[in-house]
Amino acid sequence: MTATYRAGAIGRTGQGDYGHALDVAYEGIPNIEFIAVADPDPDGRQAAAERTGAEQSYAD
């Protein structure tokens, strides 16, 4: 049985846009379910949620 791991990322650079794509560190790793992203910048948050498929997104 292969385990599935849950991941999330918090982007806080002070400049918006989701911490410069922190989620790319998880690309290509098997058994990772990206569940949440956080970014105070609404455009960066939306783009990250769409890119990762995260079900949840938070402004803080």
C-alpha cells in the first residue's frame, strides 16, 4: 500500500503572488495531494489554487 501525503504552502513575500511559486517543489512527486494555499494577494492566491488544484485557499 502506498501512502498519500497532504501538502500546503504559505506564500508571504510581502510582494504578493504566492511566494514565487512555492508549490513547484511538489511537482512530479508521487502521492502528494495539494490541499491548501495561502497568499494575501488575491490574484496570486487564485492562480496558485488553480495551478495546484488545492480545494482551500486563504488570505492569511
